[in-house]
Amino acid sequence: MQWGTQLRCVVCTPELEHLAPAGCRAVSVPRDLMASLSPMKAPQGVLFTCAVPALTPPERLEGRTWVALDGVQDPGNVGTIWRSASAFGAQGLFLTGGSADPYGWKAVRSSMGAVFRLPAWEIAPEELAALCRSSGVGLWGTALREDTEDLRELGPEPCVVAIGSEGRGLSEALLERCDRTVRIPMEPGCESLNAAMAAAVVLWERYRSE
């Protein structure tokens, strides 16, 4: 993504005016006004306004690993998973099933800069499955069913890894379209992980096995 062309304006307190890129409009405001403008309780003194990139998915998938978030409504989890996807070499992030807005301020802040490095797209489950088929890419769900496989035993072939919400898991609309389902091995008595933690484990295993 060429985010340099998306930046519209920088609003900052006087001591941070130097952070404004050359050629970008900069507005200096006092600290008390910054406190009322920022959604954060303790603002860091600088806000950026940007044009949101298009969320239209690509026509074909090129690469090895993607993440699909299905109904993940916590923007903090969306941003954290985005950050992990960037750290572990994924090519992009799909959002379906009413997941949180990836460009809301909480998700952007939790992404810790991944928003500038890794694209995100919105897509319906049936469209995602069709895109995977046409690209020769597997669609793997993190869920339990009779054919579920141990994450450690899967091969390196290209795939989209689908992560469901913590409360409901993957929706039937997406789960029924998954080619395979995978599980993260863990100690007896532990049933599941936080969505962001589960995504990080799966992405790390994919990254490690390259």
C-alpha cells in the first residue's frame, strides 16, 4: 500500500510539529484541545487523518499464507492479529462475518504499524472460498470436527487460515467451505486460546516451517 499518498493531515501539539511529513498539511493545537480531539485517554500529542484504502480483495492470491477473520468483533484482537500476520510473513488479512472495522482507531493502534505494511480486505465466505479455489490455495479453519489435523503435521502448501470469534468460533457459512480444519495441541484441561493468541501460534508455525 502506498500510504504516503493516503495521508491527508497531521494534527499535533506544538512540540511535535516536526513529525509532519513535507508537503502534508499540519495543524498545531494546544494540549487541552488535543485531549478533546483524541479518542485516547492519554493522547500522545499527534493525530493523522488518512484516506482509507479500498477493501476490495485481489483477483488472485499470490504467496503462501493469509489470515481470514470470521466474526472477530473486538478491534483490539483484529489489530493484534494484523500485527502478528505482518511479523510472520503473511500476505494479507481477510475480514468476513461482521468482523470489526480494521481501520477503526483501536484496531489501527493495536496493529502497531502493520496497517501500513499489510493489506486488509472485506469478503463474504462464499467469495473467499471461490477465490481460494481459483488461486489453488487451501482454506483451513481453526476448528474441531472429525477430520481435524494437528497443526504441527500440516505441510507448507499455500493456505488461508480462518480464525473465528472467541464466543462462537467459525461460522457454519465459512466452516462448511473449509478444505481442512486444524487444531493447536495443548495440555489436557485447556480447551481454547484467545483469538489473537491462536492466530499468532498458527502463523508462527507456518513461518517456522518455511
